[in-house]
Amino acid sequence: MNKIFPLIIIFALSFAMQAFSQRVVRVGAFNFYPAIFQDKDLTIKGFYVDALSEIGKKENIVFEYVYGSWSQGLERLQNEEIDIMPSVAYFPERAQVMHFAEVPLLTVWGELYTHSETNIHGILDIKNHRIAIMKSDANALNFIEKIKDFGMQCNYVEMNSFDEIFSAIKSKKVDAGVVNNTYGAAKNSEYKVIPTGIVFNPFDIYFASKKNKNEDIIQLLDKYLLKWKNQKESVYNLSRNKWSHGTVGQIEVFPQWLETFLWGIAAAIILALAFIILLKIQVGKATAKILKSEEKFRIYFNNSIDGIFVANAAGNYVEVNPAACTATGYTKEELLTMNIHKLHSEETLETIKLHFDNLKLHGKISFETIYKTKLGERRWWSLQALKLSEEAYIGFAKDITERKISEIALLKKTIEIEKQNSELIIAKLKAEESDRLKTAFLQNLSHEIRTPLNAIMGFSSLLSNMSGDTKKKKEFAKIINDKGDDLVQIVNEVLEIAKIVSNQLIACYGKLSVCSLLAYSEKVFEKLQLKEPKPLVRFNNVVSDELSVFEIYTDSSKLQRIIYNLLNNAYKFTDSGTIELHCSVENNTQIKFKITDTGIGIPKDKQNEIFKSFVKLESDAKQHIGSGLGLSIVDGYLRFLSGTLTLESEPDKGSSFEFSIPVGDIENQNSIYPESFMQQQNSYNAEKSQKTVLVVEDDLANHKFLEEVVLSQNYNCLHAFSGSEAVAVALSHSDLDLVLMDIQLPGPQWF
């Protein structure tokens, strides 16, 4: 006894632990006979329940049922009052909040039922009738869309279950009601309602859970459903057959008294006759059932508002319904001579072939495509197709052209709006950049332009009041001249950067030798030394003799300006040491220049900033006059000449600016100044004495200045203060050699 008692305790504990470890899964239940429903004794029954019960036994799961209406079940699923819900149709909106099984429970379609006293015989008779629909039911939603496609209106009455819909039809509270075929086939006789033959939209229904909840249960159900559907004797198929058609079992071919038949011929004849009669009855019933089913499908086939096509394995149509003829514009006879590819445009043929191959392989497809009518009109279909057998395939085609037109129009509008937004953003950025440039210009104007102006005005005043002391007069005159040069340079740089920003630069290409560039760079350095002497700064041209005779084809004025600005920049910030100009050619396609100095250098975080307009380093702003545009012009000119620019610099160690431009096609180009022109110029210069120059200028000061310059060269000087005067003088003096004319004169413009 002492040994048995511990065993009893262990057994009891293991049983209790097993019971305690069972998982409870709450299932939404509603009246959907024969799949799931509440019986008169308030228990939940149906072939769903039988299948779940079998899974529960094998997987140690307890399925508890929470009964209510269909819409209540969907709400409870989202509120986590239940774990799974059966018979849920897939919609993209639902997929955002629900997790659907992969294997469908059933394929169903909607059907309209009515009572005997209505005049509803076809789809067009439904207009303005009271139609009962179940709340949140996919069949109801599809039916409403179909009626809208026909441009009709109905009075819809929402109910909580299919039972309520059939009860309302039976009591004539409504004219008709929408249920799915599974429920309707099982219950229409009980409620004495009449199928109208108006059927629509086949679709699959699934188990579903809330998004990211109980997905393991859904996967488990998928595993069993996939296995059971392919097993004729599975719990799922046997239970479905039982609830749909009565008790499962084989019909007895022979009565129990067969043994008596074996004892006598008379009994054998009677039994044989009885068997034949019984067989005829059964065959008659089966035939009637088949005919009724065929008739029902034929009614659906002929009354469907969507096109239905049946094709063989070669893709040839073997049957079509009236809606298919209406949609395509072909007669039935014409369609039955055609292949599926005939209705599709050339650009979609490969896609259609691929879809048909997938249908043969997988048994089911759905997609959207363009088709052509008999009149050549291109329209859109939403196609669902099923494989009936190896030689038969059925397709359901819904015209979605209006929806597609709206989608395309919306897409075009969206693209147009996005394009406009992009243009607005670009315009805004350009406006902001323009405002920045204007602001920077005005800020520089107040200092950089007024500084040399103040010097010019101040020393001019001193000069006008000074007598004697020729040395001081020359010194003041030089200061005025230098500051005038500074002012002209600032104005020219502002005008040049404006041309760069507005893309108004003009190219003037010609031959140019490296030798001339070297001479130019030396003159630039001499000029800088004269303006601001720095005896501790040296300049070197580091170029080989062979390269000095090398020629390029480019815009010489812009290249010279680039070299001038870089040398000027190097000279500003170098108080001692060397400034060097290096030159090299790469592959006879690119010429490279590098200007290095031993100046103050540029911090890393400022190296991108210095190429922006009106930006100067602090030391630059404190010690040197300038517009802050020199390096911006260099960058703009190099981009215009298809060149590149790099900078290497370290504070207190100096800087190195390296740029390259294309050599150009020097072999097939001539100088912008032909030899004949240069000869004429030389001849003209030799005979230039006693030439006549016409000065056209409305500003008296400039006019006086130009007159003094002309007279200083021993030329004759004629005067005009407007375009009209200039024309008159030119007509009366045929010996004019040169006209110096302002391009902005009062009155008509003549230049």
C-alpha cells in the first residue's frame, strides 16, 4: 500500500499539470449553417467546430466559442475579446489590422434570395426594392458595388445574421436578401425562400487573427487544413459532408434479407426488382440534383454582370456568357473562334502568356490587364481565373476602366503637383540665393566701394587746394589712381559675377601659347609689387622649355583672369617666401596649372566657403580691400571652360590652387586674329598720325577725359553728346577713323 500511494499521487499530479498546461483559444461564433452555428440547446456546432475539436485533441488546445453576430465577432477580434475569427474574406483594409491564414476554409459566392410575391426575376428588377444585407459581410459589400455599376439604387436594411435575413424575407419585411451560397443552399428550404439565380463574385474565406496576435494558431490551422483538404476521409471533409448532406455512410445495395434471396429464385427476383427500382430512384434523384445544379450554374452564368470565359488548354475559348460579348463587342460565335491572346494588345501578350502558364501550374490567379474591344477601344479588366481541369479553365472579368481612368488622372495630377512643387522649391532657392547675393552686394557696397571713393574724394580735395610741392602732388595723384583702379576692379568683379550667376558668359576662343601666359603672370606679379611692395616675396615660373612653346585653344581673357585672381589672392596673404606657377600637360588633352604660396594658409572648415560670393577670411577682411568675388569668379570661369579646381592648404604653411582645362583642338583651329588682320593693324598703326576720332559721350567729365586722351596722341577730335548728333557728324565726315561711344545715351540707341 505504501508503494502504491506515491504512484497515485504522481499520476494525479501529472494529470493536473497536463490540464493546467492546455492552451485556451477563444473563437468567434455566429450563425453560418452548416459551418458554424448555435443549436437550440445553445451549443455551438458545425463542421468548423468538428475540425477544431480534432485539432484540439491532437495539439492539447481547448477551443472556447464566444457567440454573437458577425459584426460583433469582427469587433471582438480587434478588442482582443476573442483570438481567432472564421469565415473572414480578405480585403486590403482588413489585412492592415488582421493576420489571414494561407489556406482558405471555403470558396463562396453571394446569391440573392426572395419570396414568392415579388416580381424580381433578373438583376434589373432589383431597382428601388428593400434588400436585406448582413453588417460587415463581404457578400453584401460586393453586391452593393455591383448595383452601383448598373447605376441603380436600392434600399438596404442591415441585419446581424443570415438567419435574420431569411426570417425577414419569409415574413416579407424585405423584398430580398443577400447571403452566401453555402448558407443559402442549406437553409433556403427551411425558410421557404426562393433563389433568384442572381449570383456574383466568388471569393475565398479564411481563419483570421488580430495583426501580430495568435499567428502561431493560424499557422497550425493552415497545416491541418492543407492536409485535410487533400484527404477524402479527413475529419474536415467527413464533417462537412455530414452537416451538408446528412449522415455519412454507404447506401446499402442489398437489404438485410439478402440471405433469404439465396434460398429461392422467387425471393431473388423480388430482390432484383427491388434493387432495380431503388437504383432508378437514386439515379433519378442524382440526375435531378445534377440538372438542378447545372441549371443553377447556367442561370448564374447567363445573368452574371461580369464577363465569364471558359478556355481549353490551348487558350481557345469554348464558352462565353452574354456579359463577355457585351464587354468585348464580339458575338458569341466570333469569340468561340478566338484565342485568349486575341483580346489583348501586343505589349501585354507576354504577360498574358505568363499568367496562363501560372494558372495551369497553380490553379488560381488574379490580375489586372488591358484588353481590346472589337472596335479597337482599349479598356481595363480585373481578372480572376480558376483551373477546372487540365482541359478547362474559367475566368471572371470585371471591367474597371472607369476606376483606372480615375487612378491614372490622379497619378498624373500628383506627378504634375510634385513637378510644380519641385519647380517652386528651385525657384525659392534661386530667389533666396539672389536675395543673399543682393544683401552681400549691398553690405560690400557700403564698405568696399565707399573706402576707395573716400580716399579718391579726400586726396582730390587735398590736391585741389595744394600749391607747390610737386612730389606730394604726384604721391596724391598716384593714390587717387590706385584707388580708382581698386574701385573699377570691384565694379568689374560684381558685373562679372552677375554674368556667371545669370549664365550670360560669352566665349571668345583662340590660340594661346604657354609662353605668353608665363609672360603675363610675370607682369601681374610686377604690377602687384608696384602697388604693394613686398621685398621678401619672390615669384618663380616652374615650366620646362619644351612646354613654354606649347599652344592651347581656349578663351584667353578668361584664362588670364583666372591666373590673375589666383596670383592676386596668393600675393595678398604672403608676406615672405615664394609664389610659384607650375604648368604641365596630361595626354595632350588637359593643361594643368598650379599656383602655390607660403602664406597664412586656409583652415579646413573654410576651404569650401571661400569660393562663395562675397565671402572673405577674417584676416582678409581686416587687412585687405576687395569684393570677396575673386575666387567665385575663378570657380565660375573654370566651370564655363569645362575645367576643374582643387585646393590644398594648411594654416601657417601656405596654399596650393590647382586647376586644369581642355587643351582644345589646336590643329583645326585658327587664332581669333587672322594674319591678314594683324598685317592691316600694323599698317594702320604705322600711318595713324592725323587720324580723326569721334567722341560720343553725354557725361561732361568723361567727355573731357576722352578728349584729352585723343588730343594727347595728336589725333583730331570731334564731339557729339547724343546718338542723333553722332549720326549727323558721321554723315558730314567721311574720314572718321574711330568712334568712341557710350552705350547708354539719351534718346534712340544707335550703337
